[in-house]
Amino acid sequence: MGMRAADKLGAERRYEICLCETDPRKAGALETAGFRVTSLDIALPQADFVVLAVPDALIGRIARQITPQMKRSAALIMLDAAAAYVNDLPEPNGLTFMLTHPCHPPFFTEQSTVEARHDYFGGIAVQDILVSLFCGSELKFQEGIELSKAMFAPVKTAHRVTPEQAAVLEPAMSEIVVATLACLMKDSLDLVLEKGVPAAAAEAFMAGHARIALAIAFGAEKAPFSDAAKIAISWGTEKIIRPDWKQVFEPEVLREAIHAMLHTTSAPREN
């Protein structure tokens, strides 16, 4: 994410970019790629915006380290809402804290070029982004939205959500539910391969049926699931998915999941 942000913002003449990297090996890779690496002591006091392109589990700790050196009119931009949701951030002391996160290019949306149609992350393909103000200046937040659009360009829409809504979208919906089901789909493909189904046939069948199922479920395809498929979906839901799966969207369970994500030795308890 950091390299993507650096590439995009570095191409914008309206922004002067200071890259900070404490790992000598990674700093060397940045310089090899043509970027100039600056020390935190130099960059933080002069920066109007500080983008935390770091692993989710490090956001709180790094924020506590760097915010005392930031100028009071600056904004700290986080790329994940988890630390804010579990109150793992320092006191802002006049700073603006905000979130931005890519929605990624959606399926069933036309893109203008072949390269864009094969761009699953965003940066070539048009996508939307999320933005959320945790605390601080509304004016600074609006300026941060423009920076966020540049960082994830091309951007169609910046959707403003509350911090709580951001956490419900990620990790609850996008990772705990959607990514889990995507991995379950891949596991089912591996299982039929183990049962001797030819790989080409299995992969073609999975890819096509995943696409049409998503199209029907999300309304892109107007034809409904067949009666037999509806029975299969009901049966599969009972056999595969926990009856109380919606609990992952409840605040106390979501906090527990985020705690596990930010502290890898922990895990959400069974309910």
C-alpha cells in the first residue's frame, strides 16, 4: 500500500512527498526505485499530512511514537479503522485523525481499457474509496479527502462514513465474511481436484458459477436462482455456516475479532 501511495502522490506536482522507512533494507529498495528517504525527525515537524502505510497491528504503537513530533495543524491519515475502533490511538492534542481506504474495482462495472479490466486492486481501474473523520478539523479532513483521491486515483466517489461504519465494513464485512467465503470457495475447488476432477474442468466450472451466482445474488442478472438451487443454498447454509454468524457485526464481538487481529497471540472466543 505504501509503494502504491508513493507512486501516485509522487506523480502529483501539488504534493511534496517525504518517505520514512526505518528498515535499512526497505529504505534501500525505495531509493533504488527512485525515491528519497527522509528521517522521521526531519519529516514529521514539517508534514501537513502523515500517511500511516504500516501493518494494522502497528498503527497504534507508531501513532503514539510520531504524533508528539507532528505540527498541531497536521492530519494523521490511517488506512485501517481497527485501531481507532478499539481505542488504540493516542490523544490527538489538536491533530486531525482520519481514515481512507480503497473499495477496490467492483465486479459488474465496465472499465475503459484491458489493463483496467485486469486491475483488481485499483490504481489503473476506476474505484471508490472510504473516508472517515475520527477527530479534528473538518477543513483539514476535506483537504485529506483530496489527498486520498490522489493516493488511490482514479477515484469515482469518496464515500464518507462514521468510524463505527468503517469497522463494520472492514474487517467485519470485507474480511471476516467476504474473504472467509472466498477462501472457502478456493478450498472447495481444491477438494474436487483431490477427488479426481480434471483441473481445467473444475476451474472453468468454479469461475463461471461463481460469476453467475454473484450476479444473481447482487441483482446484476435478473434471472433468479432455480428452485433446486434455492433448496441447495438453504441446505448449504445450514451445513456450512453457523446459525449465529451475524454476531460478527455486533460491537462486542467485532472488538474481540479486532483484538485478535491486532494481537496475533489472541483469538476470538467461541460463542
